[in-house]
Amino acid sequence: MQSDAKNVKEYLNELPPERRKAIEKVREVILENLPEGMEEEMNWGMVTYQVPLEEYPDTYNNKPLMYAALASQKNHMSLYLTSIYADDDKKEEFEKEYKATGKRYDVGKSCVRFRKLDDLPLDVIADAIASTDMEDFIEQTKKAGSTRKRGKNK
């Protein structure tokens, strides 16, 4: 469910109280661990944490690079962790640490789904958010882009 909210406060105010509480807590963890230079905005109908276009304007869609995002969906909430899903080693480490907590590991292509705050190991989430600085994330993106371009030319 995408939101038409113009800012994060408006987005949070749209949520039912229990969802708002969970999203606000995860947001707090993200903001406390977000690498320097990243910004929080509304984009793609979600609360996003992104590389400002001033730092990296060369994106395929002319939008900022999404580092992480939070969304309230119809049947669950989602935490998108683009930075770890772009790095196989970080993805494997995240999965291992997450599963070691005993919490249900419910993931999609680039997101962790949760129904309530207790479903998330917030310390593991904090580590994942803090794991890649902005410069390394930009380099990952450039590398992935050059790989995609090479694949198209075959």
C-alpha cells in the first residue's frame, strides 16, 4: 500500500496506532544508526533513507538511491534493506544473525516483513543499517550497474 503522504509526519499520522508505534520504533533505530550523509524522505510511497541526488545524481530513474525504507503494507510492515541485499556476504551474515535470535525470518526480495515490533531483532537491524557507509553504498551501486550493462551487451 503506497501512501500519498508528503512528509514522514503525515505518513505516520495516517497509520493505525499499533502500526504507528512499531514503525516509529524501527524508524528511531534506523535514524540512530544511519550512515552519515543519508537523508530521510518520503519516496515511492514509503519512508525512505537515501543518498541525496547531490551526492550521486547518476541514477537510472533520476531518483535518489534508496539505502533503506519503511512501509506499512496491507497485511504486514516492511523494512527494505537495499544495502545488505546488494552484498552477498552481508546478506548471509544478516540472515545468520537474524535466525540466531529465534525470531521468524520472513523476507522478500529486498525486505524483511513483520507483523509486530516484537518480530524484529532491533539490534540486528541496527547493525545492518550501520554496516555500509554512503561511499561504499555508492560504489556497490556503480558496480552493480556496470554488471547489468555488461549483461545487456552480451
